[in-house]
Amino acid sequence: MRKTKKMLVIALAAVLLLILTGCGNSADKAPEGKSAEPSVGTRQDSASAERAEGQGKALVVYFSRTGEQYTVGVIDKGNTAIVAEMIAGQTGADLFEIVPADDHYPMTYDALTDVARKEQREKARPAYAGTLPDPGGYDTVFIGAPVWWGDWPMIMYTVFENNDFSGKKLVPFSTHEGSGLSGFDRKLAAACKDARVLEGLAVRGNDCQNRQDKVKESVSQWLGSLGY
Ligand SMILES: Cc1cc2nc3c(=O)[nH]c(=O)nc-3n(C[C@H](O)[C@H](O)[C@H](O)COP(=O)(O)O)c2cc1C
């Protein structure tokens, strides 16, 4: 009986020693105050990066204006540019900004609405600077712009008509102040008949400037629904 008790004490002491010295490698230990576990964000990023790889190569093409914008005053980064960068950041896509070849767009809101209205009435096809990366090198092209008078800005039709998107997955996104997606998906499908248009996303322009966490969340959810 005394022998059993002694063995029990030795066993308990051994267990205690193991606990005190730690079973794992000390290199695995987190610095004080930090967790060794990756943060939720890190885990989501690597998981979505893996899923993004499965989706093939993606390109984000967008048009966006700085200067005076509706409800947000004068901005130095456009609302649509903010969403475009979030999409590229979460999918690893390349980015291409549509910049007018001749930038005749005024920096004040009222004057800009007049120019945009005139272009729409005239079905103008303003030229853009540079050359879009060949869509043939991509599986998916995200295409975004602000809603202008309930439609894509006319310069985006120049993009749709001057590039070959056949066989591509096209994903529209808009920023707006009440009109939502404004039929961007339907109009894109009509302009690029041999492409497959997927579910789009509409984001309030004001949120892009003032509630970026909320916008990031909507972008993540939407990308998740698309398989990213
Ligand atoms: C010329 C013009 C027309 C606009 N028309 C609409 C519209 O029809 N519906 C709407 O909800 N917002 C409209 N807006 C607001 C913009 O869509 C919104 O401010 C957008 O986020 C601007 O994006 P950006 O900063 O990327 O250019 C218009 C803005 C401008 C400048």
C-alpha cells in the first residue's frame, strides 16, 4: 500500500513537471500579450486567396472621379476607386483605371452633371487613355463605375465596345446615391453579348468615404457568394 502511494506521488510530480516546463517547443510560443493563433482576418485572407486562385485570373476595370461629389463634398479618392481597390485586394486581381484621354470632366458636381447629361443624350463614346490589358488573359473581369443619370458613364460603353470580352465572366459593380445597380448588369450583357454577366454589387458612394468597414464587409460577402 505504501509502495503504491509513493508511485502515485512520483507520477503526479512527473505530470506537474511536464506542465510547468511546457510540452511544446518554446519557439511556438506567442510573445507576451499576443496570440499564437493567426487573427481571424489573417485566416480569412489566406482562405479567400486560395479560393481566388481556384477562380482563375481576374482583372478589375473601373472609372471613378475625384473633386466635388454628391453628399461627400470634395474627395481626393473616388468612391468607385475605393471599391475597386477592395476587390483587387481581396481577389489578387490586376487593376486598370479608365482615365479619359481628354479629361474634359469638370471638378464641380453641377457642371459635371451637365457634361454627363449631354454625353448621354448624344450617346457619346469618349476615348480613354492607354490600352486595357487583353481580356483574353483573364477568366473574370470586374467592371465598375459610378451611376451617372441612371446608367453607366458613356466612357464605359467605349470600353465595352472596343474590347473583346467574349467567353469571359463579367462582374459589374456600381457606386451611387440611391439608384443601386441601375441595370448595370442588363446593360453590360446587352453590350457584351458573348460574355457571361454575374451578380453585381451596388455600394453607396457616401459609405465608401465614411463607412469603409461596412463596405468591406459587403464586398467580402458578395465575393464569397461568387466563390472567392
Ligand atoms: C454626373 C453624375 C450623375 C449622377 N447620377 C446619379 C444617379 O442617376 N443615381 C444615383 O444614385 N447617383 C448618381 N450620382 C452620384 C454618383 O453615382 C455617386 O456619387 C458615385 O459614388 C460617384 O462615384 P465616383 O466618386 O467613383 O465618381 C451621379 C453623380 C454624377 C457626378
